Amino acid sequence: MIETDNEKKIRDLQAHIAELKGDIEHLRKKAEFNMPVDMHRRFHNACTDPCDMIDGPCACGAWHSAKEWIEKLNGYLIDKDIEIKMLREE
């Protein structure tokens, strides 16, 4: 069976969502303050410097908290779930 473009996009999005869910669990369980290596360069704030701190002063110029990251990732996951739903409806 040949995979359609939408099926490939859905599969890629689902893999990305699974990866982000792992990041959320990492944030909930770890007491680290530095950004985990596997999350480096994924997030930027109002500048081109990538975020490097989970809790405290960040290279991007903001002062982050772990709760903020969990909320950002959860919001991003909701957006990706909506994108998958729209692809399935095409």
C-alpha cells in the first residue's frame, strides 16, 4: 500500500507529538534547571538565541519556569492534534 502525503504528515506529526510528550515527562520528573540536551535549539523567545534554561535567567532574555515549559508544550501538542484531525478530514 502506498502512503499518501497526508498519511505521511500524520505519521510524522504523531512521532513528533510522542517526542514532545517525553519532553513534558522529563520536565515534570527532573529537578534540573538547565535545558536538557535533547531540547536545545528547539525553543526561542523574542530573539535568535535559543532557550537554554528551564528555570531561571535564559539566553533568550526571559526568566523561565518549569511550569511555563509544560504549558507551552501542552499547547503545542493541542495544535498538532488539530493539524492531524484536519489532515484526516481532507
